[in-house]
Amino acid sequence: MNPSMNLINAQVHFLEDHLVLVHIPLSLYHYFFKTILGILFDETPALDCLQAREDIEENAQDELDSTSDPAWYREPAFLNVSITPVEVSIICPKRLVKRYLDPVLEQLGQINHSLRESVDISNHEYIAMQVLGQGLEAGKRVLELTSPLAMAGISIFFITTYFSDYILVPRRHKASVISALESKGFQFENANDAFVSPLTPTAERKLSDAMSPVTPPPSTVAELQTRTFQNLRARHIFPTVDDSIRLVQCAVHHEYYSRESSLSILREALITTLVVDDPRFLSLTLAALDSSASLLLEKRLLPRFARLSQDGNDKDLLLGAHGDTLVPIMLDLRDLPLEASGIVCGVAGRLAEATSCPPSAINSEDSSEPGSTTQQATSASKVSREISTRLTLGSSVTPSPLSHHLKPDVDPSADAVEISFLSTARAGTIIVGVDELQRAVDALEAEKKSRGLLQVTRQMSPADWDSV
């Protein structure tokens, strides 16, 4: 793979924090409701903390400046709280788990040990990387960034927000991540703690500190994809599409003169939504490098996120509220080990392959040997009506985008399929536009028919779709 051909300008920034992943069964959502709110609104101190701060300010301002009391708020480098049809998932700094979750888990363990064991916290810490990039091959940029990590045996979690893409990897393998990316032409700049992809590839390096998994990592992307589908089939994991869930990707709208935090702006609407509206799908991401929080939520919930302006009219709290309607394709990964949750990237890679092969390639490859990778891609492409497409996985890289996707400046006739990701603790979600859902399902069905490795479960037929 030649990074100079597809990676015109890409950077990866590490967000230094000690993150953990938490899986909470949906049946325990209400039991942990206060815990979830505490993690979300950690920036709001308790009254006793406010009084303590006032006392310190009265006695000595210097004492306040030098205090190391962990009760004082520290903005998380990365935070994601998601409610999906599979689980409640929390990705947050370990200190927040200790403060808000551990006491409740201890109480639950005294009441019901089996329920306590159903809540899963990752044993290892993770670190988040922000992906920024520009170029015509936005989808390939993301796939080429994640594939060397997956082939090095590094667990990957991928989250697309309104502004950026984020990759979560085990913190203990940070050195391996650096080596894997450098081996594919990325350079590490100590000045800004970021990787940049050069216009010319650098010499490949060996992964001197790479992991030694029980099963050797795949040697090619095709092998990675094949293993992914074989693993899914062996575990009886099938993509599920619930057409009744309609999503929209948004970001918090900050007035130019306001110094309110994103969560302060969202507080009333978000708490009301969580308490009253029983959301089936809601994902909030807060990252230090983004200008505001991102929300992926059901379209039906949007009326909650409006406030009266001074002139008496409703004002949207969210940017992008009137954007494209999206539908989730869910993968329930609860039967997989946590280290394999990045499997959603393998599925998305095959989906990209199945919807991007041009008709000319299909005609020229009909003579491929049975079982070859080329023939697999050809079969999938035929089912997707031989439409020439390109995958767009990235999101805007500027603080105030018009859309949450990077849209390549190409001929509209190319009809690119745009896909977003949401990796949670025990699930993977591939998010597509409602108009692209049938093509995405066709591509996955093609995998099932050509390889016998996958099936797609539908909740409703396209004829039953509600009007958008």
C-alpha cells in the first residue's frame, strides 16, 4: 500500500488520558442512571465542594491554585456515553469510574452477585487518537489507517463524531501503534505529538514491540476481512437492521458570545430525554480537541433539544439537526472477547469493497480463479448492481463543518456510499444514510450468498418505511 497515493494529508493526535470501557446491560440502565449522569456532568461540583472552594478562596487564593484535590473538575480528554439496542456503553477516564461507578457496583454485588458480574469493565486502559485528514480518498484514508493496526493484532475501536474520527487502542500498545503506522509511511512529530502521512512513503520498520497473540495476525487486508466474517459466523453474530430507528448526527451549538460548556447547554434537554423519552439510540461524545460535544441520536428526540430565544422563537441547541437521516446496522458483539470488538472495521472494509468495484473491473475479472479475493469482490459488486462507488468514512476536520462527513469533490455520478462507525464496549454499529441502506444490505447479503458467512436480519421491509 502506497500512502502517497491515497493519504494526501492526514494527522493522528494522541489524547493523553487513561480510558476504560464499561458495558452495562440494558436491563440495569435505570439502576445506573444516577451514575451515568454523574459521569456526564462531572463538571458540576456538589454543593459541599462549592462551599469548600469558597472557603479556600477566602483564606488564600494561592492554596486554591496549588490544590491537587481530585474532587476539582478535570476535563476528560475523551468521553463517550452510548445507549443502543444492545447495551449501555461508557468510555471515560478511569478516575470517573472509580468516583461514580465503583461504589454502585459494590452495593450491587452485595444485593445480587450475578447482576454485578453482568457489568463489564475493561481490564486494560485505552488511549484515544483523533484522526484529521484531507484528500479525495477519505474512506480509504481511514481504512488504511486502521488496517495496519488490526493486522498487527491491535484491538481497535472506532467512533465517528460530527467533527472528527477517533480510534481507541490499548494504552499498553501505544509503542506498537506508533511502529505500525510508521511502517506504512506515517511520521511521528514530537513537536505536536501527532503522526503525519508524508507525500512520499518512508522505509518500512519492523514492529519490535508488537504483540504476540495466540493466533498470528493476518498478513493482508483480504485475510483480515475473511477472518472477520468467519469469526462472526462461528459466534452466530449477524448484522441487524431496525428500519424504525432513524438517526441524525449533530453537534452542540455554541453562541459566539457564550462561554457555556457543551454539557451545560445540553443539561436540561439531555436529562429530560433520558428520563422521559426512553431513548433507543443515543450516543454523546466529548473530546478535548473538538470545539463542542457531538450527539448521534434518534430524529424523534430532536424537539427536546430546542430552547426559546429572546424573541420567543424556538432555537436549535444542535448543529446538523436538519441533516441527513441515518440508519444503524448493528453487530451484537457480547459473545466476543473485548479485544475483538474492533471487528466492525473488518465488516466495513468488506462493505466498502463490495460497493466500490467499477463495472469495468467486474467485466475484466470474470475469469478469476474460484475462491480468489478478486472473485469475492466481483460477486459482491454484481449484487450491488455494478454501481461504481467510493466509501466515505471520515468526518469534517474543521471546527464548524457544514456536514459531519468528508465529501470528496468528485463527479456526483460516482454516487459514493457514506458510512460512519460507532464502536461501543460490546457492540459495533455501521451507520448509513437511509437512501443507501438497501445498497448496504445488498452488499452484506452478497457476502452471505457468495461465501455463506453472513446473514442480515431485518426488522421491517423497505415497503414499511416511514416517510422521512
